Amino acid sequence: MEWPGLYNYWIAIFLMVTGLYLVMAPQNLVKKIVGLNVFQASVFVLYITMGKVTGGTAPIIAEGIEVYSNPLPHVLILTAIVVGVATTAVGLALVVRINESFGTIEEDEIRELEEAQEDAS
Amino acid sequence: MISTHLPALQIILPLLAAPLCVILRNGTLTYWFAVVVAWLAFAVSALLLQEVNAIGVIAYKLGGWAPPWGIEYRIDLLNAYVLLIVSAIGALTVSYAKPSVDQEIGGDRGYLFYTAFLLCLAGLLGVTITGDAFNIFVFLEISSLSSYALIAMGRDRRALIASYRYLVFGTIGATFFLIGVGLLYQMTGTLNIADLGERVAAVGPNRTITVAFGFMAVGLAVKAALFPVHAWLPNAYAYAPSVATIFLAATATKVSIYVLIRTYFTIFHHDFSFGVMALGDIFMVFAVLAMLAGSAIAIFQTDIKRMLAYSSVAQIGYMVLGVSMATVLGLTGGMLHLFNHALIKGALFMAMGCVFYRTGSVSIESMRGLAARMPWTMAAFVAGGMSLIGVPLTVGFVSKWYLLLAAMEQNLWWILVFLIIASLMAIIYVWRVVEAAYFMPSSAGAPTDIQEAPMAMLVPMWVMVLANFYFGIDTKLSVGVATRAAKFLLGDAS
């Protein structure tokens, strides 16, 4: 196998780890949602790339074409994108509500407010 | 005939009813509508179980597309049993819901609660009934997204942040599962679970299958809140509205355990999962840690809902312990505990819902002297607590007994010791509440006009409590089905 080989998988793995890091490292709740999106996008790339057949074309029957890419992973990922959009929407809606009731979207500050409330009750 | 379409009806009823709730918009009307739909879903799952018992596996082609291309709903004893649990808890919970929802969420926004509730029910039933791995992911997300909304409806502002953390954890968990499904598709070219089972075995273990195995194990462990990755659970249960807690605690993690069983026994054959990959050894360690850590942390909680949530972490340990043994007895014990724990935690959280309805708090302080004012509610808590500990004649005893038998069969004496230690710790944390409620005077500043909870809440709660005793004495249904499902999964035809 010549270099760089199946580099698309390296891209998927890179995005995956970047996304996971972005979910964990920042304190900002919106940035975490962005990280979640990057993480999910990496899975989309993983699915889409596995459907590609080298030299294959779009799966529309036409004369003179014998090799087709597999359309199923692409269709699956359309569903997963919809799920991802819904998750992002719910997540951001929660961040708005958190900002309304805590007055901040920094996790360390929220944690302090939570602990203060716990001690008070 | 309608009876041939029962599998589709199981999902379509709650799924279509949910948007209708938004159109109805009236709190009382949507309540009764949701009650009717939930009980119909229960009737459907009871009929399905009966049919599976009589004729064996039901394979339903959704939209008439033949598997493995179309989505297949495939119902065997295992998921017919889980469907029955989920729909029964759903029906009882929604019957109980009205006073509590009116108070905690408000009559004018109540319809949104029932909408999210029915969507969550549809999602959980969908995960259970489907025979398609990708479909599991989609339904898992339907149920998760609606449960984030349910949790965020809690009155305490900490409910919002609990829901947010659950969203982050839950999405990562579900996406890990999705990565696993993708890698399996890459190796086998199919998404149908029965088909996957055959082809994964045919392909044999290779790097891609092993990686898929790992991703799915981690993803499902997060969704099931197995010990080291349980962090999202306690606050989500503690701050969610009472009714949402009852439903989620009794069903959501159970369905994830079901997917775990399905994945590691049907897709990856159990010889591979537990023999070659030694999944059992790993899960057994985490399960024991969950039992001990969950129970120990529960002892020190002052918020009783959070105490019960940590106890749930421990009980999930019991279930995973049974599964991790991968023997007929162990699997029977695990599945029995799945059924029984749904009844136990349903009853206990319902009692806490009643307490919160009358006192506005579930702290240990507010329990003091409560038995004199709310005798039926606290009696239900005591009965549920006994079941949680595992006193004979309750369901808790039956499942722990099977787990003990399974451990002894394999000469795992150390498990026996830990099972008993965890049960003793359960006595301590249940006793703290009983002591406060029965043997302590009310605290000085407590309101004196507290009455027993309304009938509409007491009746479903006591149905749940009596089920704890009924299935503790007459174990024909629960043990019978669980044993046969375990034998079926392990390919033991006898």
C-alpha cells in the first residue's frame, strides 16, 4: 500500500479525538457542544468514507458503468445528521436556560453556584 | 388483521400520540389521552408476549421490505419480556402523574410533559423491539432527547445542568455505539441483528470487529450508567420532576442493559464475547465496584431521591454482574433483576413523588415524623425498601437468590460476600429513612397541615408495591420467561 494509504480514516480518527478533547477540556458550555459536533462529524466521515468504492460512481444505473459506490452508509448518515442537529438544538436550548438561571455558562462558576446551593439547602 | 400488525402498533401508538398531545394542548385532556395510549401500549406488549410464548419468534417486516434490506422488528422472549416491563411501568407512571405534574410543571405546560413522556416511551419500546442495529441507535436517541427534556423540566435550576451533562454523556455513549455499528457494517455489509450474528461469526475475529466490540462496550456502559461512567445519573434523577424520575429510573437504564445483552449474545456470539474477549471478567469487576461504591455513597446522601439514584447505580451493578457470568443461571438472575428493580425503584420513587407533592422536599429532614401524617405513602416506602434489601417474599429476594445461586454454581465465593455486604448497606440507607419517618418527631419548623397524598397517586403506587410482593411469591411469569430467554440466548435448547 502506497503512502498515504487510506488517509481518510486518519482524518476521521483525528477529528474524533479532537472532538472528544473539545468536549472535555473547555469550561464553556457552548464550546463543549461544538466539540460534540466535531466528534459526531468524525463519525459521519467514517461512514461516508466506508461507502466509497475506488473508481465507483453514484449509484444510478447507466450504460457503460460497472462500479458503483455503496449508497447505504450515506443514507444512514443522513439520519445520523438529523439526530446530531436535534441534539445540538436541545443542547443549546439547555445552555440558554442555564444562562438565564445561573447567569453564566462557565462550568467552574456553575459548579461553585451549585455547591453554594447545596450547602444552603 | 390488526393482530398481525401488533409489532408496528407498539411503536406507532405512542409515537403518533406524542404530537397529538401538542395539538390538544389542554393539561387534563392530554393526561387522559396519554393514559389511554400508555395502557394500549401495555395491552399490545402483553399480547405480543403471549404470542411469542405460544408460537415463538415473531418477525415483522416494516413496510413489507424483506430483511436484511428492510428494517425488521424481531420479537423473541427476551425483548417481549423487556417490552412488557417498559410498557407496564410507563402505563402505571402516567396514571400516577397528574397531581404531581400539575404541581411541579404547572397545568398550562403539562401537555409538553406528556408529549416528551410518550416520545420517550416510544423510543424505549423502539430500542427493544427492533431487529436492526442502526434502528437501535435512532430509537436510543429519540428516547434520550426526550428524556433530556423531561429532566430539564425539574423545578430546581440544577436540573438544567444535570440534563446538560446527561446530554453530553448520552450523546458520546450513543455515538460510540454508532461507531461500533458502522465498523460491523464495514465487515459484514448488514445491519440486521440476526444476520449480523451469523456473519460476524463467519468473518471471524479480526481487528475491525474487535474495535467495534470495544466501542460498543464503552458506549453501552455509559448509557447503562455502569460504575466508572455513571456520573450523569445521580443528579439527573435527583432534580428531574418526580414523575420523570420514576419512569427513567425504572426503564431507561434497563433498556440499555437489554441492548448490551442483545449485542454481546446475539451479534457477537457469547463464546466470543465472554470467551475470547473476556468481557465477563471486566464487567464483573466494574459490577462489583458499582455494587459497593453505589451503596456506600447512598448511605451518606441527605437528599433521598439522590440516595435512591446512587442505589440505582448499585443495582445496575447487580444486573451487569448476572450478565457477566454468561451462564443460564447468571443471565436469568440479571434479567430477573432488570424486571424486579423496575418494580422496586418504581415503587420507591413513587413514594418520594408523594412526599414531594405534600411537603415540597425530599430531604431526610423533611421525612421526620412523616409516617404519622402520610401512613400509606411511608408504608409503601417501607415495602419497597424491603424489596430493595431483598427480604424473602419480595421480588428483590428472588433476583438476589438467583444471583447467589449463579455465583455459587461457578464457585465465585468472593462475589457471594460482596452481594451480602451490598445488601447490608442497603439496609442501612433504607433504615435511615424509616427511622426518620417512624421514630423521630417532626422537626420544629415543619408545616403541621400535611395530609396523605391524593388517591390518584396512592392507587398506582400501591399497585406497584403489590406487584413487588406478587412477583416475589408467584415467580412463574418472571422466572419462567427469564430462564427460557437465557437458555435461548445461550443456545441451550433444553
